Amino acid sequence: MSVKPEAGRSDISSFDPSRPDARAQLSGLLFALILIDPISSIAEVNHAAENLLGRSAKRLIGKPLLEAIGPLDPRVENRLTNSEEALVARDILINASEAEKRVNLTASPLGGFPGWRVVTFSEIGHEETGGDEDLGSSLGAPSILAHEIKNPLAAIRGAGQLAARKLPLKDKKLARMITDEVDRIARLIDRMQQLGSRTAEEAEACNAHEAIRSAIATVRAAGGAKQIEIKEEFDPSIPPAYVNRDALEQVLINLISNARDAAGSGARGEITVKTRFVSGLAFSAIRLGRAVRLPVEITVSDNGPGIDPAMRDHVFEPFVSSKQSGQGLGLALVRKLVRDMNGSISHERDAKRGLTHFRLHLPLAKPV
């Protein structure tokens, strides 16, 4: 005798091939998910977890969870290993393959399967301290003031050039110093105005490798007391990104220049620019009201001493700089340009290998 399902309920025993199965659903999640068994070993991971931890499912499955992500905060570690209760831990550090990462973690027991739990991770990007509105409001007034300053600056520069033509040779150096300082202030004002702008440049399909090579050429042309080796580790298969080419090059010039300065403090400075395709990564673009997939990854790494730990959570904020002569606008501008392209940027310190990574994640260009 067959029994019809009650009205409003589906017959879960029936199989509908048009509907995604559980594995497909887990693979499509935007956050990292790990299934652990009663002895806290990894039984299953989704694509986002592979991307977060920088290792394939084949290398992760069967490993104890704490071996893959630990050591953790002792309180979190104790709850994960000695309790089957639900757990929510915010802003904790885990160890991925290349660096420490800050994440929010949840552990949920599975009813009817004693000891089995689902653990999720959502990464906390360093650039997410402060939103676009905060940035705009903090720089709106300085941007207006900057516009008013540029007019008298132009007059001072003109006077300096006129004086240089009329002064005797021994005094011309002083006049040139005036014009050089005016130019320096004008460049600073231009950057302040760019930070305060709310207009994003038009995006188009862009070959990331061409933009990277152009940026490297610009940095090399700028020279310096010490030329640093810049290595390229490109994935030739990555498709075009949907960005503004000029903005992307400016971002890369800033990141590579900073990496050169940091690496130059060591005996054997080295910079690596790496690209790869990360299919599971997405960024919650709150201002767009939706999640944006960001599969194109560009990483700029250097073997310098790294950023002062006290400043690591603030490096993308305006007027924060670890350089003695820095104005603290370079990385703030980088963040602004990246977010205008609906991308994401973060930084990590790999203490074991002595490397600092700045990672760009960019949206994919739509097929023509």
C-alpha cells in the first residue's frame, strides 16, 4: 500500500535529478565549511575551505582539525576537542598553509550523529575596518579644503619659477627648492582629493598579467638606491578581470613600491607577484546589496621585516604609516580603488617563512 505525502510536504525519499544534491549545495557555499568526525578529524571540506586553508581536499581529509588550523586560542581549542556543544568564536587566529588568518568560527553538532560536527569559517579581511561611507566622511572636508589650497599653491610655484630666472646662480637652488616643495604638496593634495572622490572609474575586461608587468616596469624605471629582484609566478589560465586598467595599475604600483621599500631593508630583498584562480571566493559587497564572486587573485609578497603588529589592523586607514616620511595615504588609496572595482584587499604575515602578503581579489569579466 502506497502512502501519499501530506499536503505541503515533499517526499524526501524521492530523487529529483534537477535539484542540486547536498554535495553541490556545500560546494556552492561562500564560506568555508569542514565536516569533522567524532575524533575531530576532517571528513569533508568544500571549495571555500580549500581556498581559505590553501590546501586541497585530498591533503586535508583525514587530518586532525587542529593539525590543519591550529594551534588556536586554548579556550576555543578545548571546546572543539572536548565538547559536542555548539560553539561560536569571533575574531580568532587560525594557521593556514601560508599565514595566520583572522576568522569567525562556528561549530554545530549534527543531531542523530553523535560526535559529528560542522565547522564553518568566515574570514575577516583587514581592509574591512571602516566602510566607504566612513572613508568619504573622514576625507570629504579635507578634500574640499585641498581644492581651495591648490590655487595659492599655483601662485607660489609661479613666483618661485620667476625668481629662479632672475636670481643669481648661487641662489637658484633656493628657488628650485620652493617649486619642488610646492609640487610635493600638490601631489599630496591630489591624493587626498582622489580619496575623497565618490566617482568610480569605468571597468572593462583586463588582462591582469599585462597590468602587473606594466606596474613592475614603472617601479623598476623609478629606480632607487637598491634594485630588488621581482619574481613573477603567473597562472597563465586565469581569465580577464573586470576592473579599470589604470586603477589596477596604480594599486599594483603602490603595493610593489611598498614591497620594494620593505624588502630593501634586508640583505637579500625579494618580491614575488603571483596570480591564481580561486573559484570559491566571494566578497559581501554591502553597498551593492549582494555577494560578488572574486576569483582572480593577485598576491604581492616581500621578505621584509613586516608591518608593526600594533599597526596591522589599521594599515588601510588614512594617515596611518609605518614610514618615517610617509603620509599614510598610499594604502588608503589602494583600498579605495580596489573597493571601487568591487574587489577586496587584505594582508597577512607569514612569520614562519618571513613573508608579508598583500592579496587582491577581483571580479571576473563577463564573457562577450
